[in-house]
Amino acid sequence: MMESSTIRESRVPRGSRHPGWDGVLAELGVDGADADVAAVAARLDAAGLARLAEALWWTGSQREAMGLFEDAYGRYLAEGRAEQAARTAVELGLLWAVAAEEAISQAWTSRARRLLSELPECPVHGYLLYLEANIALSALAEPPSAELCEQVRGVGRRHGAPELECLGLALHGLALVHAGRVEEGFAALDEAMLPVVADRIPLLWAGDVYCLVIHVCYQLADLRRMRAWTTAMQRWCDRRGEQRLYRGVCEVHRLELLGSVQAWSEVEPRLVQACAELAPGSPWAAGEGFEHLGELRRRAGDLAGAQDAFSRARELGIDPQPGEARLLLDQGRPQLAAETLGASLATASGRTRPRLLVAAVEIALSRGRTEESRAACAELVELAERYGTPGFLTWAGQARGSLLLADGDALGAVPALESAVRIACDLGDRYEIGRSYALLARAHERIGHEATARTHRRVAREAFTELGALAAARALEPPATPGGLSARELEVLGLAARGESNRAIARALVISEKTVGRHLSNVYTKLGVGTRTAAAAWARDHGILG
């Protein structure tokens, strides 16, 4: 094992509770907010300085901790302890990556690589391999090779560092997920997480693995797995004493999940506070939280608030798409919405594309660009089938249904939308349940199944209202039309009043004659008449003509 103060002391025996980082600070002589940390640091050796830096980092003083870690690195070099200096450089590479300072992170990994090139193989080589693969995956969406994953695990086996086997297996799981082998990938990730859950992994690296797994679940729109791992991370945080950063990350993820089932008015203020507190230490996680906040506000009709949240996310390094493009569409700027989303799609790959493609279908349909929507839908369906996650499959069903409705094939849209409803209900995402039912209601209305359409509209309206998506709920309110007739029934009646036959009406509205007959039957019932002639007379009296 590494003779690392930071890593060795971070270990917690199985079944025990961490003594608390505030307690560690007190042991080192830092007691209270007004303590002179610089004076304390001056009397510590390199290992003690690294320990002090880690304690400060976990208790929320990230920037101060970074400076002390760098001082520890310098002292290790001065003492001729190259392996410990390399270890500290790798840890700094990780911590600066968490802080979203990519250039600084890369500089520290380069220093570690240079030092390690002159040393015999040791566990630090494995940590560096993991970190570099992690950075490549996050920044470039470049999955690690099987050989690299095995290299990390091999270093762990050769040097008695089982935590490296865990990290290598986690990389392997991420590579499988990236390749679309989701079930295999999560099986590997689940296995990799066993020693993490059992507190057998150094804390800095355990927190990183938790964040990686939850982020992958979010990208895949797999809320079930995201809930499970967020709960596990919450328990892990509860055992970590006073640590704050990962507790904040966990809170943001928990609130994102709550937003799928709970009234947004209750979630929003807590998410605002959590993101603001997290931004200094983990801007990427805070940025994702602000992106989610912007989408909640957009759905609730607070367009100005949504723009503010999306801008904050962008400042923190997150591209807030597709929310920002949908916001532009809501503002009546479909051309700019398409251009903005297109720029993000041009650089997205793999599992990051479906979230953008479902919005691309909506925006293209709003602009009457059927071929564009057809191409985006085809790619979305292909990716949904490759990854097979519930969220992707829900979006694919919605997109296929919307496209078929635009093509006038309401009957063909029903199976796709019914599939979206089933998966969204199983997933427990209230907003996607509402969207799926609203589209299904539209399909049944066009077919002529008015009673079924009313039932589906009611379910969608209830889901939207419970969450606070009031604009979407209002759009589903039954219109105040003459005689309580639907828009389609008014069209059919107007043409019938002009003397058109059922066949001519079907041809004009691109529906079947059977559907025309069903609409007319509904008209007779609502108007309380028994013949076509009486219905036509009512239409003329009320100024309804085709």
C-alpha cells in the first residue's frame, strides 16, 4: 500500500464511523473559524500538511486547501520523497478537475507523470492512469480501452492496492456503457461500487466514483438507477462527519430527482440554495443543478427566471441544452432555437445525444421541417434501442408519435405513445407521464375516440398541475366551443353542413370514413339531434361552415 498520509489516514475500517474532519482539524491545532491556519501549517511536516489540506478541503475550504496541498507537494520534493510528491500531484489533478479548472488539473497530472517516469512502478502509477482516463472520458467523451482498464487493475494486484482494482473496474464499466452495452456496464459498475460502499476506498477517490456513476445515470435518463445511487451516496456522506462538498453534490442530485415527482414550488428554493452553496467547490455539479433549475422554471412558465438559471449554468461551464433551445422556442424564436441546438448537437456524441435529439424533433416540427424531424427521430430511436434505458425509450416513443401525428397517421401514433406512457409511468417521472398522455390524447381525438381522449387529457392535466407546469396544464383545458364540440368535430360538422359526403370529408381531413362517422355520431349526441339534416341546421344557425 502507499505510505500516504492523505490516502492511508482517509481509510475508515469497515463498519466504523469517520471521526469527523472538524476533529482532525482540532488534532492538528486548527480549532475555530479564526484559527491561524498558516501558523499551524508552518510547524507541520509534509505528511501533516497534506492531512491538514485534506481536512480543510472536506470541510468546505477548497481554495485554501489547494494551496496547502501544493505546499505539501513542495515539501515532499524538498525532502526527496518523490513518490509522495507524485501522489500529491495526482490528488491535486483530481481536485482541480473537481473544481472545473481543466488547465491546472492537466498541469498537475503532467508533473505527476514526469516524476513517475523516473520511479519504479508503484500504486501512484495506477491512480494517474485512472485520472487521465477519467479526464479523457469527461472532456472528450473518449472511453478507456480494455487494455488501460486492465493496466489500472494490474497495478493494484501487483502492489496490494485493491482500491485500484475497483477504479479499473469502474473505468471498464463506463467504457461498456459508452459502447451501448448498458447492462454489462452497470453490472461492472455495481461490482466496482462494493468496496466503495464498504468504505475500503480512499475518500477522495470514492467520492469521485460516486459522482461518475450518478452522472452516467443522469446522462442516460435512468432515474431508477440515479435514485438508488443518490441514496447510497447520501448514506456514504452521512458517515463522513462534517464533509460538505459531496453532501452538496448529493443534495443537488436529490432535488433534481424530487423535481420529477414533487411540486416545483417546493423544490425550486432548495435547489437555488444548494447550487449557490456548491458553486465555489464543485462548479460542474452546481452548473448541472442550475441547468435543471432553468428547465423547471421554463416548464412552469417563468421564462425570465429560466434564462437567468441557464446563464448561470453556462458561466459554470455547462452547456444548458436542450433547455435553452426550448426556451427560445417558447419565446417565439424557432430559427434561433434550431441554430442553438444544432451547435450543441454538432459536438455531442453517444449517450449525450438523445436528450438533444428529442428537442430537435420538437423544434423541427414547429418549423414545418418534416424531413429534419424525421432524421432526428430516426437517430433518437436507434440510440434508444442501443442503450435501452427507460428515459431514452420514453423520448423515442414521444418523438415517433409526434412525427406520425404530423404526418396525419394518428392511428399509427397510438402504439408508440402508449409505449411511452407505460415506460414513463414505470419510471415515475410525472412530467414525462403528462407529456406522453397529452400526445396520446391528441392521437385519440384525431381518430375520433373522444371519450378516451378526454380521459388521457385529464390524466396529463393532473400530472402537470401537481408539478406546477401550469402552461402545459392550461393548454389541455377543454376549449369553450359551440355545443362543447371538439375542434375536429367542428371541422367535420362544418363540411357536412356544406353537403359534403363522408368520403369527401375523409379525403379533405385525411382520415378514414369510419372516423368521420364516429365524429358525426359524437356530434349528434352532444347536440341532442338524431339526423344529419338537424345537425347541419344547427351548424348553419351557429355560423359553422367547413
